[in-house]
Amino acid sequence: SLSHIVDDLYQLSSSDAGGLTYQKIAINPVLLLEQVIESFKAKFEEHNLSVESLSLESLTSDAGCNILGDKDRLRQLFSNLLENTCRYTQAPGEIVISAKLDKQKLEINVLDSSPGVTHEQREKLFERFYRVEKSRNRSQGGSGLGLALCKQIVEAHRGEILAMDSALGGLHIKLTFPTSGSTTFSTTEKLKI
């Protein structure tokens, strides 16, 4: 656990110093997300969480979903989001993961069931070391770096990440990325941020 925290801190501080490198290629993040969901199946079962992600299937082979992205960082993004959901959603719980393509934007939504968070807490979710203590169980909490890393990764891909109330009673994380046709990057650009 300590090693994981150190790695997360290193990535965040490297980003602050302008030394974090992203190797971006044309990639379909929906396909990556499906692979990460598959790798989490045992954890979902362990936490007694049902997962609905059927809407992803139609987009996994759609080149219109391609973004200019770093495969490893995107995997880390999705893993952090699913880890957060597993850690905080009360069992038995429910997770709904969906995606949709709208013109030159790809939207990915991750919704979980209770408990939820207050508006004031949602405003701080992406701050480093912030952990919700009441409505999202602190005893199950991590370092408070996972969502800060998610924000950093999404913004490095010129995207946006938002937290809001979930229709399931918990947290709704919405990711929006510009597709590769809407950016000016070359398909093999190496970007320093």
C-alpha cells in the first residue's frame, strides 16, 4: 500500500513539475474500459456488486470513439475509478457503466449505488488527500490520491471529469474526451505536461 501511495505521489508531483510524459496514439478508450471491467470481475463479486455495462459493446469497435491517448494512463484512470467504486459502494450494490458518442466527443459515465456524497464533498473529491469521512466510509478509504490522479489523466487528454449525484443513490462520475478527429495532435505525438 505504501509503495502504491509513493507511486501516485510521484506521478502527481512529476505532472506539477512538467516532467510527466504521455505517449499518445489513436486508441478507443471504450475498448480499454471493457478490458479493465473484465479484470475487475472477481473484485465486483467479492464486494457483492452487480455491474451493468452492456451499452459499451456497440462502441468497442467504433473508430469514431478513438481519442489520442496514452494506453497505460487510461488503464490507470479506469482502474482508479472502479477501485474507488468497489471501495465505497455498500453491498449489495449496483454499478452502471455506459458510454455514448456525440459528434466529436466521447462521454463515459460510471454510476454507483449508495452511499452518496454531499454537494460540498463533491466539490473536493478531486483534491489531493481529500477523503469523505461520513457518507463514504473512511475505514475503507484509500490515500485520497486516486481521484486526483484521475483528474490529472483526464485533463492531460484534453478531457473533463465531473462528479454528481447518481440516479442509483451514490456517485456519478462523468468523463468527456474530444475524439481524435477534433484535435490537432498528430497520432503519435509525445506530449509533456
